[in-house]
Amino acid sequence: MLTIAVDLMGGDHDPQVRLLACRRFLDHHPDTQIVLFGREEALLGWRHDRARFVHANDVIEMDDPLEVALRRKKNSSMRICIEQVKSGEAQVAVSAGNTGALMAISRYVLKTLAGIDRPAIAGQMPNVSGGVTTMLDLGANVDCTPEHLLQFAVMGSALVSVLQNKPHPSVGLLNIGEEVIKGNEMIKKTAELLRFAAASGDLNFFGNVEGNDIFNGTTDIVVCDGFVGNVALKTSEGLAAMVGSLLRQGFEKNIFTRLAYMVSAPVLSGFKRRVDHRRHNGAALLGLQGLVFKSHGSADALAFEVALSRAYEAAEHGLLARVHERIARVLPLLESPASADLGRGAPELDPFFNPDTGET
């Protein structure tokens, strides 16, 4: 029976929200059991035949500094939860707690896979085709090298191949334009590495993509650094919130706006459902020697149940082994002299240079 470790205390809402999600999830997954970690008083008599509880003295708050989370709260619900994955007593851990603390503790307890310098956060964005675009990194790494982004692309490919059953998912590199000459030096070097990996058959690299391609579904995966990825994620959530606000205010205006609202409400409702970030909750922390999923801190019962389901699918279909296998294949590319020389010593491309006349 597959076991999921759940940090009961992490998140903005009362633990009862996560307990409700756990009950719903267990009712729909009879082959799964859950281990809950937190303070006993949070249970309020909650019970389930396939759930057990482990008391934790400490709770990592959403605003706790990393030093406090790592050194002073060694008996926190989050840390004990992740240690269950390391010991093998659970196949995956899920928490809605402090993102920075979750990443730091996961990296400290589980360590990274061979060939991975930095773990990344991978989440899903809804697109116009009715599917999702997987994007990483969503905030774990603000400053990245081209080698980091190559690792993100490989790990993202493994994630999509498992969760969406796509053996060769397409990868796009987020840039300010599709043209090869666009972007800063880090992006140009990354593109060269990704093309090198594609030529070796280890990656299905589409090329550069722009911000609108995330929601157009141009590629299955979009790779970027964590600063850009987190901004895109919060923008997507803001869009959903704006549509929800429009729906709530629909009957608060004059008679003309009410009539317009009545006509557009079905369309807006359908759009709101599609972009509702709750239905795409659950971001994977990729690159670790164990499976950890991050739920949004503000997740309600529906959103947290979605995160549990995503974690279940990843564990059930062997995501960890798939990531390890793909990284092992691409590792020689990162270590090869040809890869190391990519982008070094090459002349700057002048976008206004005419190769036919030799003039600018």
C-alpha cells in the first residue's frame, strides 16, 4: 500500500481544511494510507482507518527564517514528515508550509540526486487547449546558470512523461523573443546547451518561447529561472482572482451592467474554472533523493486534495526513478569538453549586421 506523509500544520488555514482533504482523498484511493504529522490537539477527534498520526512538538511558521526552520525546530511536523521519505516509511511527502523552509529541509534531509546542483519547483499552468503547461523553476532558484536550466529541462521532461504519459514532451526556453539572437548571454548559452542535448537525443527542445506561449500551450514544458517563474505563477493566480472578483460583483452594478453580466456569466464561469489555480495545485520539488510536493499555502480542501492526488500519481508511476534515469543520460553532456566550450569565445551577434553586404 502506498504511503503519503502529510505535514498537517503547514499552510495558512486551519488544519481541519487539510484533514477534510485527506479524508476525501483516502475515500477515492483505497490503495493508499496517510501518515499525519503535527500537534495532537489539531486532530479534534479526527479518525480514518487508513490514517495514523505522529505528534510533532514544533511547527514551522510561514514567516520563520531558514535558520530557525533548520536548526532550532528539528522536531517540526515538516521535518519529521520529510524524514519519513528518507527512511522509506513513506513514498512521498506533501506540505503546504513555508516554501523556503520546505526546500531547505528537503535538500538537507534527502540530498540531491547525482548530477543535480539545485532542486527546482515544477508546477502546472492551464493553457487554452484545455491542458496544462509544466513550468520550472517557480521560485526555488533566483540566480541560475545554463547548466542549471538544462537540468531543469531534463527533470521537467521526466515529470511530464510520468504525469501526462508523454514519452517525449517538448521543452521551450522562456525568452523575450523566439529568435536565436534574443536574450541575455545566460539565455543564449542555455539555448545552445539545450540544442546540444536535443542533437544527442536526450531532450525534445522546441526552441525559445515567449510569455504568451505558456498559456497557449506551445510546448509541454517551459524552463526559466525561479525569479521569472514565480512572477509568472503569481500573475496567473492574480488573473483567476480577478475573474472571480468580476463574478462576485456582477449583480452589484446598475441594470445595464447586470444585463451584460447575465450574458457573459457562463463564459466567465467557464474561464474561471479553467484558470482556477486550486485545480492545478501541487508543485513537485525535483532533483531530490525522494519525492516531495508543495501545496499552495492558501490551499482549501479542494486544492489540497489535488496536491495529494498529484503526489500519489508521481509515486505510483515511479517519478524518482524516471528523473534519475534521464539525468544519468544527460550527465555526460554536462561534463563533456564540447558542452563546456559552448558559447565561449563566440563573437557577439549584432541584430543589425547584414551578412550579405558585410555592413551594419
